[in-house]
Amino acid sequence: MAEKKSYWTTPHPEGWAVKGEGNERATSVHSTQAEAWAETQQRARQNESEAYLQNRQGQIRERNTYGHDPEKTKG
């Protein structure tokens, strides 16, 4: 089975980009971070993968996992 691709919301010269992990080109470009993040989450849900939100400095601000999460552990 193919490996599930994570999706990223990253800064882009024209606003904010949605990119599939490993892709050099943006899947789409949005004028606001909120629009790009909504699409990133939607794509991650559809593929049961992870969504990452970066700030302008490239640091991860938020991360969501969709699909099969590992079982909860004590602690």
C-alpha cells in the first residue's frame, strides 16, 4: 500500500501555500493563512494523514493527525 502523504501550510510569496509532503510546487496558493490551513486539513482528512501549519519563520505552529491514531497510553 502507498505511504500516506502529509500536507503543509507554508508561507508563499503570494500568500500561503498548501503543499503535499515532498512536493516542490504548491498544490494551491491562498491569500490568507486560514484559507490555506482549511484546505490543508481537508486534504489530510481525505488521505487519513497529517496536517502541519507553519508560521512565517518556518516553525510548526500546529499539527493534526487524521485517520488511524495510535491507542491511548497511560500517563
